[in-house]
Amino acid sequence: MAGGCATQDELRHVSRSLDTKITTVQDTVSGFQESLEKEIESRREIEDAIKSVRKNQANVNADIIQLRDELQRVRGALEEVQARALQEGAGSLDPETGDIRELLKDTEARIQSLEAELGTARDRPRAEKKTSASAPEKPPDSETLYSEAYGLFKEGKYGDSRDKFRKFLEMFPETEYSDNAQFWIGESFYFEGEYEKAILEYQKVIQDYSQGSRVPNSLLKQALSFEKLGDTSSARLLLQRVVSDFPGTTAAESARSKLLELQ
């Protein structure tokens, strides 16, 4: 009986010991799983933050190009006023010249501010090109293809850039960069002086990406394209829409200035 009791005690002891070890292991696994889930969530947040930063960079680049276009228009207006003053033999330039000079300085300051905001991130497309070149057989990912297309645009290779952006939209029609890609296609035609084609491409941004951030700029550039074509009535209507529908945006500020210019 004593031997039998000792065996039962030993079994109970072993059972309790196993229960304790199982509980410890379960707690460890539970803690590890919780830690892993937090790590996964943290990485997702980081990836989302990176995507947001990259899209913001693309938006700032768009603002810089828009401001440079505005700067070119202001310089042209200043040259016209100065030429008129010289022809009229005026001893000094009229107050309109001072206003234009102030607008010119303001626009240049805004461009410098936006370029400073981009910082060293402006060099990122070239770095991604090297990465993609190391694996030529691998299909390009969305960010690499977008960066290559935008790099060509910045170099003034508008036709090549347009082809890349169209390829991007064929492969990745529903990404955070898609509305920007379509906008740059419109811009490529605009800078080539193909204003009718630019208007049609901007319209695709407005229709296909109506909730995107490029809609105000697309409407603005449609207005500027109509003005280039001599259709100031359509230009005014679009400018008024930008001001009323998108108050507080850079596009609305530019549209308001352009409306005053067209009066």
C-alpha cells in the first residue's frame, strides 16, 4: 500500500509539474504572439506613413511646377509693363509694376519654401533606379515605375515620361499615385503646348479620381489651357469653380490671382 501511495503521489506531483510547465509555455506563447501582433501592426503603420510621405512629396512637386508656371506668367507681365513704360517715355514705372514685383517675390519665396520642404528626398528617384537596374528581369513595382516616369518629366523628356506614366496606369490603376500619374500626363502635354490634349487628360483626373488631391490643380490647369487657346470665357468659369469649390488651397489662390488678371 505504501508503495502504491508513493506512486500516486509521484504521479500527482508530475501532473502538477506538467500543468505548471504547460501554463508557463502557454503564457510565453501568448506573450510572444501579442508581441508579434504589435510588431506587425507597427510595421503596417510605418508602411502607411512611408506611403503618405511619398504621396505628399509628389503633391509638393506638383505645387512647385504650378508655381514655376505662375512665376513665368508674372515675369511676362512685368516685362510687358516695363516695355510699355519705356515706349511711353515715363520717368518712372507706375504702381502696377511695384505690385507685380511683390507678386514675383512672393511666388519665388513660395517655390523656395516648397523646395526646402522636399529636402534630400528629391534625390530618391535616382536611388530607386539603381535598385531596379540590379534586377532587370523583375517587373517594376509601382513606386519604382512612378519614380522613373517622374524623373523623365523633370528632365523635360515629356514624351518618354508620358509613356512611362501610361504604363504605370495600365499596371497599377488603383494606387495612391494613380491620380498623380494621370495629372502628369496632362502636364506633359501642357508643357509641350498641346493644350487641347492637356485639357482632355486633366479631365480624366477630374472624372476618374474625383476624390483625389489633384482635382483642384487639374481644373486650374484646364483654365490656363483654355486661356492659352484664347477661350477666356471657359477659363473664367473654371477659375471661379476652383475658388468656390476648393477654398484655402494653393490652386484657389492661383485661380483668384488669375481671375483678377483676366478682368
